[in-house]
Amino acid sequence: MSEVPEIATSAPRKLHPKVLLIAPVKMLPSLIVPLVGVLLVGGFSVRSYAFAAFGVLATVVFAVLRWATFNYEIVGDRLEIRRSLVSRSVRTIPLERIRGVDVSTPPMHRLLGLSVVKIDTGAGGKGTEEGELDGVTVQEAERLKSVLLRRARAAHTPLPTALGTAPPGDPTASPGTPSPGAESGAVTSGAGPSAASAGVGDVPGGEEPEERVIFKVPRTWLAYGPLSGAYLLTPFALAGGAIGLSFQWGNELGLGGDLAVSAGQWLWERPYLLLVAAVLLVVAMPFVGVVMYAVFNWDFTLKERGGYLVAERGLVTRRSVSLEARRVRGYEIVDSLAERWKGVARTWAIVTGLGDSETRGQLLPVVPRPVAHEVTDNAVGPFTAPLRPHPPVARNRRLFRAIVPWLVLALAAALAAWVTAQPLWWIPAIAALILAGLGVPLGLDRYRSLGHGYDGRRLSVRSGSVRRAQAVIERRAVVGWRLRQTWFQRRAGVLTLIVGVGAGKGGYEAIDVSEDQSVAFPTEVTPDWLTPFRT
């Protein structure tokens, strides 16, 4: 076992004083309503202004005290974050537990040359075991990121990075199985002096890891963003938020609900205005969707840096997320109906010990599907086997669920029209019949999306239509199998086979496999899984 370099201990450091310009502004939205209330109650008198000024001053003083009693320090093999505003609190993060260091620059931080550093320990979600340094300089953020990741990597030297072979003695690795990304041929270490060669927590003699850009998303591909559907409803969300905010502030400002009711009655008497507003919101959907998508994914760049996959993105808030490549166990390619029609997809990494994986695990935003496969093959590894189809009864089940409910609704509406002699009932009846007709291609597409396979190194499962997801998982990541069968599945003779994985979502489903497939597939991937049941 190689020896881990020692880290020198030096004086504790504080956040940059410029952060004091940000803290009061961040607290301002929660202060507006109380301050306005104080002024209204006091009749805008001198005393009311004095109370309002006292509230603002108290906020500034609180921010100063919180800054003065906060510091951080790398002590030996751990990072310590100390707070002592009311009671002394020390959060200790062992460097060997660090899975990633994220650096983001929100708008106000960018104006002041500051960044936010978030340390992920793999505790899962947004737990209290993660550390955050909100208000260090950009240079200090990059220095900390380099030092912490290099030190964490040094602590794991007995286990090579994912860009090499599987670690010796790894109980989850099969003989000759490379770690994720071994096929990419990426550079794992670099030469040259470290940019953080001096200061707190430096590793003597450390080298700055070499960086390799795996892929940078062209800006013209940002137009694919709204195809996922996640950003299309942004105009309606903004309009709803504005209406809710006006109601809230209207009550606080003493305007009462009568004005809102009067405005609603005035609009109700002019329905053409509501129609125009709805049309404008619908027309704005793709444009606002592209803008919002670009704000979050501007200049998305995936890099490999010294055993870490680094994803950088964002226009207003620039974010850099580091994933420890040695813990990548596969990837998941997701697309919607519109994305599949256009031939594009999104990609997430399946990583062990990753908190907030839905956000932090993203490898690529919406890109053409061939590019998604090329990047995942380069960064993680390819899946080379075809997916095996599921039994025909799975197709029948999908057609039944896509068609029959709408036929029942159409029949109920037609019966209501016949009983009540109201022709308006024929509108939902016809609409339900149309949806039942659309259910035929939808059900067939859902069946075509089903599949599972194994290429001797990685297994894959796929399902879904409106949101289709295909997971590709390394065999060494499989920790168990689970069978689930509902009453309807039992009558149809099919099951849901769940692959237990110590990464990502924890389990990935092969839906509606036959009973033979439910035994043959796990036996092929993990041949000894039935041994305890045969004895």
C-alpha cells in the first residue's frame, strides 16, 4: 500500500469580507414585508422609519457576527468548519470521504469575484454531513478544489481511479473487469507544478492533474432544451408566481381581497383578454423554455481531470461539479417522445455514494443520441449487446392500459349524452375516442421500449415511452436481485425483475419479463445467485 502524503496544518481561514455585501441582500426578500408593515402601522412617521432602519442595521450586525465567528481549516487528514455565533460548532469532514467538490458562482458572487464551494461526502441528499463555504475568492475556490480532490485521491491510492483497471482485491469486481472509463484512454495524471503549491492544506510535492475535455456542447444545441418538456411550462409558472405574489403583497399592503375579486370579475366580463393572455403564454412556451434552458446549461463542458469527471455549466450561475470517476458504475440515457422524434437524449452517470444524484450526476444535457453514446462510451464504457425483447403478453398489457380506460370513459360520456339528451356530453366522448386511438401507437411504442441485455461486462435495462430510460450498469455494481409480481402480472405470467445496484437509484427495473427470463437473466449475469436456494 502506498503511503499518503502528509498535509501541513496552518492557520484557520475566514470567508472573504466581501461576502458581507451579499448576506444582507440575500435576507432582503424576507425583510421587505415586515419593513413595509412597520411603516404602514407607524403611518410613515419618523419613529416607523427609525424602527425600519433598526431592523436593517440588526440584519447587517448579524451578518458581521456570523462572518467573524466562522472559519475553516485543513488539519491533518480532515477539513474542519467552525461556527461559534451562539454555541460553538465544529463540523469535521475526513478528506478520505470526499467524493466531489462543487464550485458555483451566483450572480452577486460573480460581481464581487467570489464563489461557493460545496463538499460532497456521499452522505446522500442534502444532509448535514456536507460542508459549504459560501464566500471565498475564485482563486481560493479553485485552490481548495484542487487540494481537496488531490488529497482525497491520494487517500485512495490503493484503489486506482476509474480510468484504469479495477482495484486488486475489489470484491465487487470480476477478473479482468476494468473500472468505468477504462476504455476511454483518458489521462489520469499530469505533470507540471500545482497551481496550489502553497497555503493551507497543500500536499508537498503534489502535481496538478492534467485536464482533458471530453465534450463541449455547442450553443446551437440549446434549442433542443424545450423538447424535454421540463421548461415548456415556464411562462405559466412565472405568471402563476406573479399572481400569487400580488395576492400576498396585496394583503400585507392593506389592499385586501376586494381589489383582486374586482379585477377577476373585470377580466371574466372580457373573456377575449383571457384568451389573448393564454395564446401569448402558449406562444412564449418554446422561446422562454430555450432561454431558461440556456441559463442553466450554457457552455456545458464535460472534462476528465485527474481521476474525476468534471461537468461545468451555467450562464447566470456558473457551476462546476466533480464526480469521482472510480465510483462511476454506469450511465442512464433518458429521452421523451419529442426528444426521440428529434433523435436527441440526456445522460446521467450512475455513481456510488453520490448525494443529489439527479442534479449532480448529469453527464450531458439534451444532445443528439449518437453523441450521447459516443461520450458515454468514451467516459464510462460501451454496451455492445442488443436488448432482448419481452414476451408478447407485455405488449398486450400496454395496449390494454393505453386504450381501454379511454374507451370506458367514452362509453360513459356517450351513455350520459343519451340519458340526459345533452349534446355537450358528446365532446368528452369524442375526445376520449381520439385518445383511445392515440393509445395504439403509444402502447406499441411502450412495448418496443422494453428490453434487457448483457454483453459480458455490463448489463442494461430499458422501459418507458413518454419518458424512456435505459440504464447501463457494470456487472460488479450488482448487489442483488428482487422479483415483484402484482395480481395482474401473476395472471399474465410475467414479473418485474429489479437489479439491485449500490449506486444511482439503488435499483433498476426490467418490467414484464417472462418467468424463464426472470431466472435466466440473473443467472447469466451473476451465475452463483441461485446457489443459496438450491442447497
